[in-house]
Amino acid sequence: MTEPHFRPLHSALIIDDHPLFCDALSMTLKAVAGITQIETADRLETALHRLDLTPGFDVVVLDLNLPDVNGLDGLIRLRASLGTVPVVVVSSLADNRVIGAALKAGAAGFVPKHSRREVFRAAFEAVREGRGYVPEGYTPQSDPAAPTTQREDAIARLALLTRQQAKILQLICEGRLNKQIAYDLTIAETTVKAHVTAIMRKLGVQSRTQAVLIVQEASFASLMPENS
């Protein structure tokens, strides 16, 4: 019988812009998951820069609602830069749609933000054993055999982008021109053009406007009820 593959969880990067929650979560992870080395970042860009300097974290814990990203876009960009390192989403928005979309976008697990310690213990034990984790009460919204929804298709397409392409797409969404993107990223304008071509090919679109619509389809806001 094959022994289960256990993933060491000694270090974690928490990405959340609420300092008090970061402190509380750090104490929880040390107590229930045996994680001894914990660093925090309050923005996605800060986290990505930190991962460039020291990529050796065993797990990353992500809040979807950050100041510099639109929820799922942040998760997709993070997954593109992490390789096999698992990302556990810890969010106050535990709606079935949000959980399902986060899993589709590559999250290894999802924990509602104000869960009891036992829930965090179970979630990180699952990650350590190479299993996914969803909170009690979560029910997938659609039959696995059902046709892919527009949102799921958008998430799947965005997940094909490299980290650099995802960053360029974010700047396109902000209305930047190729020349401005080249300046911001300190790369040649011809390199930007090549990336934009690759982005549109991967997304299956013909224009920047269509690319932006793909991002909006997969966005955090699109998961919320219209009156929220």
C-alpha cells in the first residue's frame, strides 16, 4: 500500500491587509499547524516581490479582498508565480460561488475567515497530506458534468497566463498603453507587444477590450449578488 505523501509546512506567507487579523492568524497557524516561520504582506505586489526574494515558503495564505487586486485575479496571478506551492484562501466571503470560483482558480483550500481553530487545524492537515479542503456546508453549485459556465471558462483562460502576462493584463485593464507598460515594467515596447499578442491568443480574443471583459467575467465583483 502506498504511503501518503506528506508536505512539510514549516513556513507561511500570509497576504492580508488587516494587521490584527494577520497577528491572530499567525498565532493560530503556529498553534494548530506547527508553522514556525511566518511573514506577512498587505498587498499582492508586496507579496510577489517578497516571493521573488525568498521563494521557499511551504504555503501561502491569501485574503481575496486586497487593495491592489480584484479578488480572483490576485489568486490567479499568485498561482502563476508559485509553481506547486499551495495557496489556502482565508476569506470573510464564504458564499458557495466564491468558494467554487477560488477552487477553480487553483486554491488548495478555502477557510471562512472567522472559523474556529479546529477548522484551521483540519484545513492545514489536509494541505499537509496533499488533499484539498472546503468548509463544512459547501456544496458545488453545478454538476461536474455540466457545461462550463462563462465565469469558469474565463478563470481557466486567465490561469494560462504567465506571471508577466498577468501583470501586463492588469495594466491593460487600468488603461495603460504599450509605451506606458514598457516604462512601468522596464522592458522594451516590442516585448510588451509580443506579450499582448500572446495574452490575446491564450484568452481567445481579438482586442484589448475583449481581454478586459474576460477579466471582468472572472472578477470578484461578478461573484457577488447585484444588490451587494
